[in-house]
Amino acid sequence: ESEIKPIWDLTSFSELQDWTLAAAGFIHYGQSKGIKDLAHQEVMPILRNGYDENLMIAKEFFQLAKSIDA
């Protein structure tokens, strides 16, 4: 007898963990590269596709992430 098991997409949890670790690195050790890299990964598709609604927010978010890495 074969039991069907659901498959769960844990991508969101993995992404949350990435952001959590990056934030912890920044808070505890002043390492901002993780946040900058994640921001770049999230913002670049928006900038590339030019979604008008989110474009300004994405640009501001990316500038903030870059500024803490300076």
C-alpha cells in the first residue's frame, strides 16, 4: 500500500532564513555583505523588468543596502 505524501515548497522559509542570517551577521559583527547581496538578488529582477509600481521602492531599498555596505 502506497501512501501519497504531500510535497511542501519550503522556498519561502529558506529565503527567510537567508535574510535572518544576513541580519544577524550585520547586527552582531557589522557584516553588511549578506544584506547587500540578498537585496541585489531581490531587486535586480524588478529593475530589469521595470515594474513601474515597485521600481522606486526597489531602487530605494537597493540604495539603502548598498549604503550600509560602504
